[in-house]
Amino acid sequence: MKKIMVSNPGEFSPLVTSHIQAIAQAHSGPIRIGLPGGRGAVSVVKGLVQCDSEILKRVQLYLVDERLTGSTNHDTLMDVGLQEAIDNNLFSDAQLHVPQLNTPFLPRGKTLDLLYLGVGEDGHIASLFPGSYPELDSKETPDIAYIAESPKPPPERVTITYRALKKYGKQAQTFLLFFGEGKRIALERFLEAQENPSTLPCRYFPREWFNVDLVTDL
């Protein structure tokens, strides 16, 4: 596990471009990328749209969670660069997949190549908040779960589960994004390695031996 230091989130975008280019060279066919909504998505999208058109045509984006009321994560991604790429015929809305209940996160037998996850002030990832583990990691857990009372507004969301993260993301290069002063305590708690995913959900990745790196401007 590496700690990647940047002076601001924008500095991470060129690295995202290089990650995607490396995957494009490593194998043919679709490039499957899991990504968050909100602020964590901005640098990822900006890096994505810097790829050449032939690579962009191969990219399939999978949102790890979605808000069911108010401004959606889908809208955020469009606002920070995807809509412009679509308008320029470099990308299509069909390449962006929004999680839905009772629907597999990925097609059968497929896995993610890259996984980017923003970490919240309380250590949550996607819409997996403290207290969600281990229930959403059980063998009976579906890929996508409904969250009725999120501690962070809006209250209603759908989210990938821990079980699905393990199923589809274990082989991916994963990046945990700690951007902004509000994430400092979460980062310190993560690095102290004294907690489990029940109290600090982002600790799920080292616990399950994911190929994970940290990215931070702190």
C-alpha cells in the first residue's frame, strides 16, 4: 500500500489518465472503472476525459452509489466533464452505469480494472457508513443495497455492498481518496490501523487484502 501525495485534487487527474492508459495497453476490450459521486469524482473524470478517443470508447463507468433524492451523483459526473465529452461524441451516456436494486453491479463473470473511492469524514466509502459492516458483507447480501436513513443527506440512497466490492473489485487497483482538511482525522484513523470496518468502513480494503493505495492532499 502506497501513500500518494498531491498538493491538490487536480494533481491526481494526470495519474488517473496514466492508470487508464496502462489498462488499455494491458488488455483489449472494455475498461471497467468504479467511481464515486461528489467531490471525489472530479479529479477522476477530469483524468478520464484526457484519454484519447479510442480509449474513451472502451471505458465503462460504474457508479458505486447513487442518491435517490435531490442532486444525483449521475448529475455531478455530467457536470464535471462527462456531458461535455458526450456532446463532443467522445463518450456516451450508455457507458455510465448507475447502481439499481435487484440488478448485478457488473455483468456475470466481469470484474473492475480500476476502483476509485472517496472517503468521508467518518471513514465511509460509497454509501457504506459506520455500522453497515458486517451485515452488508454476508453471503446473502446482494450487490446493491437500499439505504433508508443515511447519516449524511440525502437520506435515501442505493450503494454497492462490501460483498460486491470483494466480488468485483478484489482484482482491481483501488485508490482511496482523502481530499480536503475535513478528511484529516479519517486519514489518521486509517493509518493508525486500530479499527475495523464496523467503525471505519475504509479499513475494509486492507482487511481483505485489496491492492489499495491512498491518495491525499493532506
